[in-house]
Amino acid sequence: MAVAVPLTGPRSQQGQSIVNGVMLAVEELNQAGGIDGRGVSMSIRDDQGLLEQAQKIAGELISERPAAVFVALEPEISRIVVPLYTQEKIMVLSPSSPLMSDPASANLTRQNLANPSQEAQRLVQFMVDSGYRRLALVHDAGLYGQTLRKEVRRHLRFQGLEPVWENRASAEPVAENLDALLAAGSEGIIYCGNYPLAAQWAEVLSNQKLKLVLAGPQELFNREFVRQAGKSNVGNVVALYPRVDYPADFWDRYKRKFGDPSTRAILAYLSTKALFQAYQAEETRALPKILNRLSIPTKAAYLHAPQAKLPEDYLHFWQANQQGQFQEMAPIPTQRWRKSGIWLGESGRKVSSKRPR
């Protein structure tokens, strides 16, 4: 196994979570006798979140011919680095959203997280079902943030809505932005982007009576951030998280070695276990057969090709409390209105809003 993720720099905590998850799975496999009586080794590299470093590491790892590589978190890097591996027929795993557009590379890539379109649909539907109509968008300049923003706007239009205010976040929100946000009459915010800007916005807005939904990768803000912001009303922070099934004793085993596992650590662990199980089940070990086995839907990891749609029960909403703990929210009963069952814009909602089916 090979892991090439940021272990230094602003995304180091997330990268280390992936390493820890893979390491625990490898350790358990080797304690159980390995594969065909042979132990599995790990090659761990720090790409520092830099494209040039990630490309250099790819050249080094390709010569080692690993069974699979966990890659960088940033799609700007992944879209360039992943093809370096896949053109050499090396499988790529990602507990993130690499946003692969090249079909040849996507065919040899398996990821855990939903694609932006499905995330956007769940976010918008959640806000609509919660009764929010005047929604603001905050998005960062990254490829993921802009892709998610585009999808959120598309799903808002499907609901007959347009953002009442938008902001392209490049730094901590300033007073002028907050004044404009409130002046627009915003009832809620959908954040399209990554940590740490999301955390800065959450902290500043935590005392406002707004529902802030942090969209995308599950580490938009971590438990430590929520604990630090506990003096504020963090109850208005809601995140879209996957629900994954893991062994009952996994949490204790991981915690003894590394502390509480993050979502990325869990996904990396489950993905590595799924890969090992596929290798143990396939006598020929041919790459197409391994990929087919990894693509069989299971509630263990939901490894899938980029742009594939995950089951509806995969993405759930979680709310932070002031102890820094995330609690799953109860499902909101979906309200569907008459008039052909779709939103008809502002005038249509005024007519039909008091006539729920």
C-alpha cells in the first residue's frame, strides 16, 4: 500500500487521519497472517499539499508498483497526479472528491465521498424542507468550492429559488460582508468549500440566528474547533456527513493508538480492508476483477467510481453541540406542494404554500 497525502501544512491533520486509518488496517491484516502468508508493507509520503511535490512522489511510487495509492486531498492536485498512476495501471483510492473528468483515470479510481451534485441536492433539499427560502451562498475559490457552488445553484433553480446573497470567501468575513448578508434578509447559508475558511465563517456567524450548512468533505471543521467555539451558539452549525458501518470494537482499537477517529480515518480504514478482502477473494488478482469487487455496493465504505451516485441513505445531517460532539439530526418530513408537485417561483409559492399534500 502507498499513501501520498499532506502530512505538513494546513491539511496535515486530515492527511495524518488517512495514514492512521490505513496503518491500522495493514497492522490488523499482518497480525492475521497477511495475504497468502505474506505481510503487507506501507509506503508513506508527505506531498505537503503541493502539486510539484505530489508529482515527484508519484514518480517515486510508480517504480515501487503498489497495489493501490491513497492520493492528495485537493482536486486541483488529484486531477493532475491521478493520471500519472492510472496510466501505469495503478489503482487510486480517495476518501475525498478528486473530481476526475478523464474517463480513463476515473475507471481506475475509487472514492468514498458523494459527488458534488448529490451533495448539493441533499443540502438544498434539507434547507427547503427546514422551511428556509431566502438562502445565501458562501464559496471559496477552489475547484471543489466552485463545482459545488454551480451544483447548488442548479438545484436551487429546480426548487424555484435564487440566492439572495453570494460571497466568494477569500479571508475571514468582515463587517461589510456581514452587514450585506443580514441586509439581504438571509435565513440560512450554504457553504461551498473547504476548511479552514468554513471554520472562520462558522465562528463569526455562530451568534447569528442563521443556519450555516458546511458542505463537502467531512473535515470542514473538526471537533477541536467546535470545542473552542463552544462559548458561542454552535447549534446553528450543521454538516453533511456520511453514515458508515464499522466494526463495534473499531473505535476503541483506533482510539488506543491515535485518539478519536475522524470520518476520513474511518473511510481510509474501511477502504483498505475492502481492498484486502478483494485481493483475498480473487485468485487471479487481475486489476479489473479487483475493481469490480470494490465497486459492489456495501455499507462498509461505499467505494465507487467518480460521479457515481450513492444511495440516498448515505448522506446524513449532523449538528454540533457545545461539547464538541456531533449528533445526527432526525429526518425532516419532506413537504411537497400541489401545482404539479414542483415549486413555481415566488408567486406560485404564495398560492400553494398553505396547501401541503
